[in-house]
Amino acid sequence: MTDNGYQPKIVGFLCNWCSYAGADMAGTSRMVYPSHIRIIRVPCSGRVDPLFMAKAFEQGADGVLMAGCHPGDCHYNEGNYYAQRRYALMRELLAFMGIEPERFRLDWVSASEGKKFSQVVTEFTQAVAKLGPRQGVRR
């Protein structure tokens, strides 16, 4: 939260096998991270369509986090490589849409990395808070 009370709205698309389990590990271990994230559990980070992310921004999200298994550890062999390619495409699309590409982040979090999940969410929330609310979004 910033000094003026602004709390960014973050949407997180988390892979079921690793990142969602990492978030669960952070929660069960009582690790502290900002509560501004709304998690959407997906089968694989490679299944996250860029339109899902665009829709999240359209619906008022200030930032979107996509997290999956580490490269080479995907339960579907290469889903995270597809996610990485879509990430590059999405950053260009966001710039075209007039949204700062820094409002979108891709990271790799395994099931045993609850602490890393906590750090990623904290860092991303702070970065989005520094950018401030998105212009033209109804609150």
C-alpha cells in the first residue's frame, strides 16, 4: 500500500503443479505477502492465453503476474516455454495498448519455493504501486 492508501489490484495466473503449490506453501508456512493478488489457478502456464491477460487489464487489474514451473520442469514438457514466448508477445501488445509493460511479470516458482512466491508477489506489488493506478480505469 502506498502513502495515499492506493492498493494495486493484481491478478495472478498460477500453474497448478508448481506456482499454485508454491503459493499454498507460502500460505501454510504463514509467510507474509501482500493480499492484493487474486489468484487464478490454471493447469499450466503454457495454457494462459494472452487474451486472459488483456481481459484482466480491461476489467481493472493494475498488474498481472504469470507464474509457472521452472524451464525444464514442466509437467506438460514444454508449456513454460510457450508461456515465455507469449510473455514477449504480451509485453509488445501491452505497449501497443498504452499499458506499461512493467505491469506484467512472468516468473518461475516451484512447489517448494513458498518463500520465493512471497518475494515475487511483494516485489511485483511494490513495482505496480510505484507506477500508480492505471489511467482510464473505473474504480
